[in-house]
Amino acid sequence: MWGREMRAGLTFVIAVLLIGQGFREWRRGHQECFQEIVRELSTRDSRSSPSAPAPDPMLRHEATRARSIPAGRIDPNRASAAELERLPGIGPALAGRIVEDRGSHGPFSSPEALLRVPGIGPKILGRIRGYLSFQAAAGGDSLAGF
């Protein structure tokens, strides 16, 4: 019938297939548990502070980055690139594009006008909307008190 090596090889292949299937099932079960935990924490956060948006798990590095959130509101029509970088989700490249767009197309009339800048979509606009101020007066600091 089958030799010793053949039986050992077949046993090995079957064992690897069973272990692989078991790992696949374990991963699927734990992935669903993890997603459920994230949903639960998001709803708990939204219940505790309804005005604050749910945290974006893709932006965990933002929390570890040492930069200060503005103490007041920032006027995107007068802010420098360095000041714009203090907004959540705005990095050096995007801040530079905001300043460049402002120089070539004129001032932003509303928060929605920032959508014309490549790289700013509804998600980023929603994240920074609370930190923006559009003042009619020119000059002075771009930070305005609340």
C-alpha cells in the first residue's frame, strides 16, 4: 500500500491545511470582535460628547504627534502655513496648498470654499470647521479668540 514517507507527507499536508483553516476562522472571529469594540467605543464617545466627532482610527498617529491645537480660531485667509499645520489633519503639504490656493484664487468666503483646495474633502473640512474663523477685517494675527 502506501509507504511510511507517503503517509507522513499526507499527514503533514492535512495538518497544515487544518491549522491554516483554524487560523483563518480564529482571525475572522477576532476581527469581528475588534470591529464591535470599535463601534461600541465610538457610540460611547458620541453619547458622552455629542458635539465631538467620533475618532478616526486611521488617524491614530495624529494623537501621538506633538503639536498644539490652536487656542483660538484660525482665519485661513490670513494664517501662515505653519499656523494652518496646527489644525487637525493638516500637514505641511496641505497647508502649503491652502496658502498657494489663497494666493492664486483669492480669499476663502466660507469653510466650504476650502473644498476647492486639492486634498481637502468633506471629512477633513468637518475635522477643522470648529477651528476656523472668517473675519472681514484684514491685518493682525490670524488667531482670534473664541
